[in-house]
Amino acid sequence: MKRYHAHGKLLIAGEYLVLKGAKALAIPLNQGQTLSVETSSESGLQWRAETLNGLWFEAKYDNNLNLLKSTDHEKAEALQRMLQKSVEQNPSIQSQLTNSSVTTVLEFDPSWGWGSSSTLLHLLEQWLGIDPYKLMDQTIGGSGYDIACAGANSPIFYQRTANRAPQIMPTHFNPPFIKQMGIVYLNKKQNSSTQVKSFLAAALSHKKLVEKISKISQKFTTTKDINAFISLMQQHEAIIAKATGLTPIQEQLFSDFNGAIKSLGAWGGDFALFLSEEEFKTNKKWFESKGYLVVMPLEEVIVSKDTSE
């Protein structure tokens, strides 16, 4: 049996404008997705996708990747498209997809938006040797920062401009106030693919905003003062609000929070980052009192504690 692993992700800075060439700051997570493959006595490809709560979906394909049966037709067809495009990239991998049994295990709640699709793309890269960025462009779309996170072992700067390969630069993210930083689940899944398409469809020039966000991404990794960091979070939210026409999450839901709250990824759902001069446990209780029960310390979910100065 062969087994592969990919990390989940959080986009700390650069949402939306990373699609226009901004430098983004992203962090790989401890939890991700695994893929195990072994030879099967049955013909075709058997695919079983699990979460920590049990079966997510199952699908069976014939030797030509025609879908024979599944427990979730929509998910099975999305996977089929990924596999077919992988074979188009490299026809020699067709043999690896026959007489095989694959099991994937998602290590986080699929509604959290931590990268169920991007981790799968990285897993397919490891298993089949395909180009995950090309496969992304042909299937789910996006900037690719999440694929870069899937294979990273430290925080990264990520930048992708037109007709250029992604630039992935390892960096450090360990502010002295990290124990006061947390993430809160906003109680709904956001469809980032739909938001990406809407943002790209608006043919606006964002050159100046891209430059501002790139600078903030850089400053997030060097700022040692908590109030300066809070200010950067607020500046970032204001810039993205201007670029998208959307309302910042703190204005929408948490206007009485004494600190800063910043969306992570597509606005309106998934997780948000929060920081204030209060202790984490105090803010956790505050969010819980408002019905937001999934609240975690940031340093506990990132892939490894960065101890650099």
C-alpha cells in the first residue's frame, strides 16, 4: 500500500487580490487529507472518501473512468473530471487507475473550507505525478496558494502572475502575541469557487490595491507590536472591501468586538482571524456567547510552530 499526505491551509493575507498577482501570506495546517492506494482484485477503480466521522462518499469507475455507481453523484462526477484531466496530461498513468482501490481520509470538517479540493490535487500530484496547477485551472479554478500550502512545511508567501509559474517563498510567522490570536468558524461554508469566478468576471484594475496588499502580507511577518498588527488587519479588510464591494465581517457580525477580525479566504463564511489585547480564552468565551462555538488558537492549528526570531 502507498500512502500520501497533504496539509490544509489558511490564507492569512491576500484573498481575492492574489488572483490579480498580489503576494499572499498562507499557512499550512496540521490537519489535511491522506490518500492510500492498493491493488484491487476488481477491475476498474474503487474510490472511498472518508472524514473523521466515517464515509463521505464512494464511487466505482470502469477502466476508462466511466462512472458506474456512487453514493454522491455530484462529488463522484467532480472526481471523475479530475481523473480524466489527469490522464489527458499524462496518458501513461491510465494503468495506475485500473485494478486499484483508493481511500482518502479528510482530517477536518469538510464544511470548514480548509482545502478538501486543494489537498486532493496535491495528493494526485504525489500519486500520479501530474501538474496540480494545470489540473486546478482545468477543474476548480483559483490562484493555487492552497496547493502550495498542501505541500509546504512552513508559512509561505505565494504569488502567481499571468503566464508565470507560481512563486512560493517560505517565510516565518511567529508574532510575539500569537497566543492571543485565534480563528472562529462563521457557521457556514463559503463557495470560494463561485466567488473567484465573480471577482474575475469584474474587469477592474486593481494595480494599486495589489501593491498595498503585497506590502501588508510582508508586514504581517515582521510586525512585533500588537496594535500595529491590529491596524494592519483593519487596513487589509478595508482594501479588500474596496476591491470587492463587500462588507467586512466585523462590520456585519461583530461590530462590538474590542480588537480586529479579518476574513480568511472568501468573505462571508468559513473562518475569520481575530486578535485583541485580551487573552484568547476571554475572546473565546465572547464568541461562544454569540453562538460561534468553533473557536481555536491559531498556533494550535498551524503545521509547525515557527521559533525563529
